[in-house]
Amino acid sequence: MIFSNGDLDPWHAGGVTFDLNDSCKTLYIENSAHHFDLREPNEADPDTVKEARQQEIEWVAKFID
């Protein structure tokens, strides 16, 4: 499970902000808003969002393995 929180999202304060255990990853994404990391990639995306997407891909791949 991955919990992603964007600092521009007013709901991030109520989100999961730390890894709960070894199978739950938490990301805090600067310059991001609600579900920004789950949207279609765009060349105008901030590097922080691009990096979060890459981490999410790696985490899901690890889970599948």
C-alpha cells in the first residue's frame, strides 16, 4: 500500500504521514496536490511529482515480485 500526500492538498494533514510497517510506503510530495501523482504524466509536472511516480512504480514492482 502507498499513501501519497501532496503539500498543496489541504487534506494532507489528515493523511497517513509515516510508514505504518514494512509493507506500507508513505510519500510526502512537495509542489503536489490531491491525486497529482496519479494523473497522466505531463512535461510541466514538477520534479517532485515525477520522482514520486518513479518511487511508486518501484514499490509496486517490488510488491509484485
